[in-house]
Amino acid sequence: MFAELGERGIIKVLGPYERIVRAALPRRTVEADHIGDGFHLVFPTASEAVATAIKIADALQRHNVRHPDTPLPVKFAIEAGQSTRRNGGFLGMAVNVAAHLIGHAEPGQVLVADGAAGLLRTSRTTLLRDLGVWRLRGVEGVHVYEARAADPPAGGSRRPPRVLATALHTDIVESTATAAARTGQDGWKDMFERHHEIVREELRRHGGVEVDTAGDGFYTTFELPSHAVDCAFAMRQRIRAEVGIEIRVGIHTGECEVIAGKIGGMAVVIGGRIRDGAGGGDIVVSRTIKDLLLGSPYAFTARGSTALKGVPGEWETFAVEPAPTVG
């Protein structure tokens, strides 16, 4: 905007923006800081923060309709937690999370991190959409929610960004039967909790990101296929030894769409379908993974071509194991 409008033009645009923000504030004292085009606002409750953010977003959207040549693409991020006040400002993890989270928001979107979301779960007026666990710079995986959707793009639909990612899907083999065989509710609960702990520990060790969890299954992503395979080996070994159950894993690499910060698309579906065809203790990968790992220390065994539910064509899959050591 600065390049297009120049300094005087920016000042002319920022004037209405600042008036809109301050008109929506329940009281002046919530404004902790204002530098350039950014406001740092602090509220006593998460619900008041979300309500104010939505009020500002709605007012800005109306302004943008009236002024299509100089729209105000404002983003919002909210987190709650303990902080320290210093020199009139606030410091702490909640501030850091919100500062990093806002960089992933779309114009008009109100993103809420898990600390604030936990305080909103009893609210009857705030509806949150689960966007899964995101990786933020310098912060462990953060569960993110959306309190208000992004503004519709001007002049047509917005194409979601695309990234190359490796999708790894896991679940427990015959988990219902396994759980029923455990002694009572406590045994079932302990099994699942330990399983989840191990999966998350190995994801952190191997650079994986937990995107979604449903029941006994995990959907995760990695930047490199070798990291995904190594993580699968580690998870299988520990869960087998420490919990006494088997998991199955499916892995595929491909172009994925990033929708509301969450990686999805056909490549993700393929990884899940490959897992569905695996047996107990199996780590099964697509032909794409095998080709990408040519020359790596892995042994691949062909499983033949198979149709994957909801995916066109037939797909070659391979079981993967560490390559046997020589000598």
C-alpha cells in the first residue's frame, strides 16, 4: 500500500482505520500499544476480546465495500495467558503466540489460539471453528480456531496457497477389540493416553506437525519424506514395546492446499487411504515416496497396484523397513 499510495496516501487511509478500531473499543484503556498499522489490545476476558475483534472486522468490511479502491485488509489474532507489564507494554507467551499467529490470518479473519479458546468453551455466544494444530515460529504446535471467517476476496474466489508436504496417517489396529480386551475403563483410558503421548513425543523429535486427531488416529505432516518414515519407525517401535499394541501407517508426498492454515487436498486423502489398506505393524508408502527416497537407507517391498477409495486410477504401494545392515 505504501508503494502505491505514498506517505500522504497512507496517512489518509490510516485515519479511518484508527477511527474504526477505537470506536469499537469498550473503553480506551484496552489499547496497550499502537505502532504504525498495528494495534495491541488487552482485555480482561477472552469473550470481550473476540466480540470486539468481530465488531471491528464487520465495520472494516463495510468500509471496504464503500471504498473498494483503498480497502483495509486487517487481520486479527487472540490468545490468553499470563503476561508481564513493562514500560507500558505487555510481555509473555500469549503476546508472542498472538504476534506470530496474526501472520497466518487472512484479511478479516479472527484467529483464536488454544489458551483463549479454552476460556470460550463455556460461552454460548462465541462459536469457534476448529482449524487444527499449526506450527508457529518459535512456538510448539498451537491449536487454532476461527471466530470469524476471512473476508471474501474482491473480484472472485481466492485460490488457496499450495505447498509440497508429506502426509503421515496412523491409527491403532483393531482398536475397539483391543480396548475391549483391556481390564475396565481405566485400562482403555491408559492405553489411549500413552499411545497419544508417544505419537506426540516422536512428532516433536522428528519435526512433524499434528494437523488433526480423531479417536485413535493421527493426521500429521512433514517437510521431508525421510523424516516421516523415520518418525513412523520410532512410533511403531515404542508403541509396540511400551503399550503392547500395533499401529498401521500410510505415507504420501504431494502438493497440498492450505485452507484456513490447515493442509488438505487430494495428497492428504491418498495418504489416509494407503493407511486404510495397511495391516498391523505395517508402514506403507506410495510410489512417490519410494522414488523420492531412492538411495536412502530403507528397504521397500512391493504391495502391488490397488484402487484407493475416492481416488482416481490405481496406485502402487510399498511396505518400508530400515535397510538391513551389512556385516
